[in-house]
Amino acid sequence: MMLQTKNSSTIWWFILFSGIVMLAWGIWWKNASPPRSQLNRPESASHHEAPTTSIAQRIAPLPLPPLPTQSDSGDDRIATIMGDESLGPQAVVIQLIKALPNVNSTSQEEAAHHIANLSDDASATNWTQKLVSNQLPAPVAEILFNNLLSRSEELVLPTLAAIADQPNHPQQTESAQILEPLIGTPKPGFNWKEWTKQGDK
């Protein structure tokens, strides 16, 4: 009877001791383990790795503007006029003059040579008037001014005089220098146009 009581007491103390140990272990584990919220918390921005691609690389590039077609080029426009068999020489000259503001400088020079070659003295007034009023692009004006000097005196003198009377005209000085040895310097009270008419009398 006393042996049974001693064994029961031993088992009881063993169970109590085991409970105390497990309770202490649970308290220690709770304090040693990080809170669940910390386990699930994302890393701060300072620990993030730098992205491998930049924003600019991820943006789709803008489409390039379309390339100009051949019909947009000045040379093609001049060639089209020159190749139009339905136009006579003087009609070609008129169309070339109209096209001058819409083509590049290289095409303007090409057109100017065609204009000079296709114009006789009678039809040259289509561009001499524009030359006098300074309405032609500079490369065209230079080519046609030089071509003018090979024309008849009846066309050359009045055209040069009209240019020489304009102080701001690009060819004013050159026109006056050409006129002076031909008809002399205008007398006081005369401009170049009037002085040219005096020489005709």
C-alpha cells in the first residue's frame, strides 16, 4: 500500500515538472520568435534591388514620321512640268515661274536655266517684271539677271533702269554700273528711267 502511494506521488511530480518545463519553453519561444506581422512585412525600399530596365526603356517609342515621297521633291515637280508635252514653251515658262516658291534652291536654279532657255525677248517679260519688283528667289534672280544682259537693248535698258532706281534692290548697284558707260550718269533731276528715255531721243 505504501509502495503504491509512493509511485503515485512520483508520477504526479513528474507530470507537474513536465508541465512547468513545457510552460517555460513556450514562454521562451514566444519571446524569441518575431511577430507574425514582421514575418509578412515587405522589405523597406532601401533594400529593394534597382530595376534592370529604366522607365524610358519600358515606354514604347513614338512612331517615326513618314518619309517624303518622290512627288514631294522639288526636282520631281520641275521634271513633271518639263515633261508635260501638252504645254508649249511659253506655258512651260509660266508654270516654272509659278513653281519657284515651292521648290528647294537647287531646283530653283534648275528651273531658272529652263526659263532663260525657253524665253524669247517677247516672252521674257514674264520674268523681267518679277526681277524688277524683286519677287524672285535670290538664286533665280542672279541667273535671270545674267541672261537679261544677252537680250536686246530694247529689253535690257528699261529693265536695268527700273532696277537702278531702287536703292534697296539686290541688283541696283550692278545695274547702275552697267548703264553708266552706255548712257552716262543721269543729270540732276533725272532718275535712271527718265535718263534712259532721254537717250532714246
